[in-house]
Amino acid sequence: MIRHWRRHGLGSVRLVDGGRAFGVGVAIGAVMMSAIGLVASGLIESPLQVAAETAPPSPSVITAVARTQVLASTITVRGTVTARRTINVTASAPYSQIVVTRMLVSAGQRVRPGQLVTEIDGRPSFLLQGILPAYRSLHDGDTGPDVSQAQHALERLGYLDFDQPGYFGQSTELALLLFYHHLGYPAPLRHHAAGGPVLPPQITPRSAAIGLRIPDVYLPMSEVTFIPAASALVVAVNAKVGTAVFAGPVLQLATGDPIVAGTLGQAQARLVRVGMSAGISSERPPLSVHGVVTRSGFYPSANGQVGRGSGYPVAVTGLRPLPQSLIGHQVRLTVWLAATSGPVLAVPLAAVVTIAHGTASVIRLTAGRRRVWVAVRTGLSAGGMVAVRPVIPGALRPGDHVVLGVSR
């Protein structure tokens, strides 16, 4: 028998029987192997288990709900609120360079006939009401519709004129003299002499009233701008006091109800026609107005020919007038190309399946997850939806679920 010495404690020595030690070691080894086996069994998966865990999930059916709604096919573009008519107040004088000496209005301000709006080289520039532009200066003895227009414009402001309509006589001259006096400016006067026209001493309404002959009071076209309405909106001020101007508008006025102008692409322009319903909307300022397309055409290219890159303008007029204060604002312009006359049964386009002979169907999913093929007739499509009518009445109803596809 073999004996071994082993230490116990701090210094004691004990004999241990060799056989007994071997038996104890075997037992301990068996326990450890069992523990290792248990751990290994937890880490190693069987082939069946691996296949089950890596298999794709069961497919699920994607559905949508059939619903009743109004369908409308639309085109939406950006638009700008513009003046129906723009009138320019121009600066003109018998000099190559003229200076703005007074500016009496600002953008966004409303102006009216009889109002002084600016002063050029110390002379007034005012408004009168009329549809004809000032295309000539009016003098004693002139006749024509522009004379009649000036007479009516002065009468609207309270300056009576007893001359024959369309004839510029002494009564018209006196009306002009009084009008300029109330503006605070001497009326433009002119005498005809051998050396040509000269300016006489200023004649006041008082001197005219005591019988002094009024020497050719006239209306210079450079001092008057006619507007075809009872008021206009100042949309742009292009000069300020002290500005030296050579030509062009000093002010821009807008009259009439504004319209909305936009540009269509070539494919869109093929679908839009005058008379189609439209909508004008914006968030800032809040706006929602129904309108109608009043223009659809082409922009000319640089060489005068219509080209594909030139653009296709569209204009929409509101069914109720747009405020002139919106001129220059950007809005959203929607044109309705087609629309159902009322609510229709509709499903997503992806739910319609075309089978043999062009027959259209949808797949209705029942409460028990059963699939039922329903033959339908399709109608207008818009916004990803299409109007459908089941061939067998009642085979498809609002609220029914229709199959779109299968997803994993």
C-alpha cells in the first residue's frame, strides 16, 4: 500500500491512502464532466432547431379599405397674384434729365382720381379717371374722345364744364385753371406769338373771374395719368425724392380684380383648358378661393417662336374678387381636370387586378380571412384611388377589406 504525505493546516502532516484518493478523484471528474455536458447541451443547437429559427416569418396580407369619396384629378402649381391691369406713371419733361422733387405716395397705398401722386421738376403729376391713356397734350380748340374724357373727369371732381362735349373751349380752360389752383400749382399757360409759344404771367381764378381772357390754359400729357376706375393701388414706387430719371415709370398702379398667373409643364398644358374649375389657396395669408381658368397658352421664345422650353402660362380668376393687397404674393394654384359628380366607391389602384380579356377584379378579404374575387368596372382614377362598381351589386361595399399584396 502506497502512502503519501499531505500537509493540513499550518504544519501538520497526514498520511492518505492512495486507493482512496484515486476513487475520490474519479468521482470528482465525473461530476465535472456532467456539468460540462449540461453547459454544452445548452450552447449547441440541433439542425432542426437552427432551421426553425432561420426560416422566414409567415407571410401577412396587406389590405386596404374600400371607401366612398369624391375623386378629382388635379394639377397643382405655384402661382403669383398679379394685377389685372397695370398703369405706369411716367416721368417726362422737355429736358434730357429730370428730377423727382416730391413723392407723395408709397407702395400699398390706395389712390384716387384728382389726387397728386408725385412731382417732377417742380410740376405736379396727378390722376384723373378715364380709359384712354394721355397720348397728347390738350389745348383750346382741340376735339376728340380724349377731350370728352378730360371734361367728364373734371366734372366728376366738381368742376363744371359748359363746353360742348369733346370740344376744348374756354369753359374747359376755366375748369382746368380751378383744378390746378386747388392742387396748389399754377396752371400751364401758353401764348402764341411770332417767335413761338411763350409763357405769360400767371393768371389766377380771381383774375379770370373779373373777365380777363384766359390765354390758352392747356393739359400737358406729362402731368396727367388716367385710371379706368374709382381708385387704384400703388404696387411699386421706382424713384424717390432727388432721383434723376431719364425715362420709364416712376410709379406703378394696379386696377381691377387681381388674377393668379402660373406656368405649366408641357404635359400639364395638354390637359388644361379655359373654363376648367380651379382653386387658389395659401397659408400666409390664409386664403381659399374657387376660381376658373381664364387663359391657357404659350410663352413666346426669344426669337418670337414658341418653343418647348418657353413655358405654358395659365391664368385663373377667382369667383369672388381677390384683394388687391395680395398682388405680388405667392399662392398655390390647383386646376381640376376631372371629378366625379358625387361620392363613389373607391379602392387603391394597387387593389385592382386585370385578368384575361381585360376583366378587372379586386380580392375581398372576409372576416374569416377567406379571399373572394370580385369582378368590377373601373372609372375615374385620382390621387392613387380608382372608382369601382361591382359587376354583381353588393359584392363589394364600403368598409370591405381588399387585398393589395403579400408582405413578409
